[in-house]
Amino acid sequence: MLRRFAPVAANPEWEFRPWAPSTWVLMGIAAMVLGLAIGTTLSVGFQRGPLAKYEYHLWRWEAQTLPGNAFARLGIGPDPDAEAGRRAVDGYFTLTSQLRAAQDAERPDLALIDALLSERTIYENDVERLVEKYIDGAVARAGLQERLPLFSTVRITWPPVDFELTSPPRLLVRSPRDRVERAGDTLLKNDLSLREVEAIEKDADSAKTVSLVVAIGGIAAYPAIVRDDRSYDSLLDTASHEWVHHYLAFYPLGKQWGKGGDAETLNETTANIAGRELANLIRMAHPLKLPEGSDGRGPAGQAPTVDFNKEMRKLRLEVDALLKEGKVDEAERTMEERRKFLGENGIAIRKLNQAYFAFFGTYGDSGASSNPAGPKVERVWEMTKDVGAFLAVMRNVKNAGDLDRAITRLERR
């Protein structure tokens, strides 16, 4: 039997329209769905050896975070004003300091740690958006914004500043025993136990290869991954550093990444210097000094009694010389002896080997590096002293020869 229902009266305050997304929106959704499907198939169907269960997949990170961040760029989502942003910064880094103290306790209170983590998430998005605004402003002041095609009076930051505060993946670094050289890196999950880390390193080591699992401060995925357990000042430096990598990806220097030679050292040293200077522009424009115990740092430990950078630079030169002479065993004994010496002087390093120097030596302005390209990049900074001018030079450098020629041109000026 058919029943007749009285029509529901339309609410005059509402107007119902069919969803009619643009072609670009539909293409974006289709690309994300296709990417997820392909990525899932590859990760499930094609296991890649003994590290498969430990590996970290960047495609999965980007698929999970990029859509939400795209909405924020369109104005859908949190966008704090200066006052709200400052409150978020105060709350976030006070809780970060409390978290680090709780985690460093002799008997960590897991319930307390969970409560602090939960509370901190309230502030996270506002802190991210505020710092992104700060970096965007620093990029504009440095003259690094681009003109929009057809709208020459409009300038934008490209690529848009975008990062997420989270726990970054770890990195398995390999190096030959007879020289310091990055010989294949693998991203790993961030929640590995010490027992798992040691097992991974043991499997990766061989008579000719040594390895090390390192924690990293950030990674230039998009959005960039920035470590969430550091101080406010560290956040400014790291987030700016990762944006510089995004920026360089559109220029000759960034396109050399992964091609071997000096590419990584040139990129990382450039990003270190330019990121630091963008962060300094932020500090000048938005001076903020958080009190000790509320700035994201953990409780103070034993103060080092030696100069870390000086000791590492000296050791790196010793190790390079020994390896060049073929004295591999002696080089490894020297590194272990120096590791113990550093521990006795307030600097705890779990493992010090060729892979350690291969990774940290990529940053040419660090004590772990002996690459002459690092001081040369610093020389470019000394001659420009302006982050916009510095990047205008470095972004077009593809190799050590290009760098030498750039320095010569600057010296002639």
C-alpha cells in the first residue's frame, strides 16, 4: 500500500545547492586518492627486505597532512592574531619544557606525559600558523618573494611556508669503513626502541660497511616535518631551514640533491646559513624571550667542559688522515677513545663512527665536516651579509667549480 507523506516546509533561511567543485578540486582529490591507492599497494605488495617493517614512508605523511594544510591556506582553519599566537607560544613551549622534564625523570610518570601531550595539542596549530606568518614576513623582508604571472605588482612567497610540528622519522646512515661517505640512507619510523635501533645497525653493518641510526630535527617534505620537542629558538631555525630547502628545489642548487659529490654539503650548508638568518630577521621583527623552564628546553644537565665543535673538527681531520693511509682499525679505535673522552666531559654520544661523520659532516659549517665547500659557502655569506643576496648567489651553484667562480665574482666587486 502506498503512503502519502506531506512535504516538509522549506526553511526560507536556507538555500540548498548541489555541490559543484571546480575541475582543479576534482583533479586534486583524484590525485590524492590515486596516490594513496598506489602507495598502499606498493607498501603492502612489495616488501623491501629486512627493514620493511621499520621503514617510514613520506608519501603517506604527505597524503595525510597536505589536504588539511591546503584548507588552511584557503582560510579554512586556525589563523591566530598576534595576541592569540603569543598565548599559544607561551602555552606550547611551557608544556614542552614540562614534557622534557617528565620524560627525563628517573621513573617517568606515563599518565602525566600523556596528559601534557594532550594539553599541548590545543596550542599546536596556532603555533604553526604564527611561525609560518613570521617566516613569510622574513622572506618578504629579504626580497625573496616572487611576482605573480600577469599580476606584476603582487608578490607571494613561493613555495608557501608550510610545516608541521611532530616527531620526525629517524635515519639509517651507511658509510664504507675505509672512508667517510654517505652510501645509502633509509628513513625509519620514529618510535624505535634502543633494542630495535641496535638490531637494525647490526644487520646493516658488514666487514666493509658501518651504520648509524640518527634522530633528525626536520625533513623537507611538504609540509616540512619539524621536531616538536625543541625550544622556540630552535623551531625558528629549523622551520626556516626547511623552507630554504623548499625554495632551492626550484633552482639549480636544489636540483642537484641526491646526485652525489658536494651536492648535499652545498645544499645543507646554504640552508643552515640562510635559515639561521631568516630566523634572526624574525627575532628582530618579533622579539620574544621566553623564561627559562618555559622555552621548550629540558632541565639543565652537566655543562660540557670541552668545546664540542673544536674537538669534533680535530677528530674528523685525524680520522680522515688515518683512513687515507688505510689504517681503518686505528681510526675506529681513535673514534671510540674520543667518544669516551667526550662522555667524561659532559657530552654523551651513543656511537661514533664513519657513518656519524658522513651524516653530520654534510653540514659544512659544523665541526664534524672537513669538506672545503663548507667554509667557501660561509665565505659567500661573509661577502654578502644579506640573506636575499646570499641566496641569489647560492641558488645557481651546482658544484664546487660554480662556487669558486661565484666567490671570484664577488671578490672582484
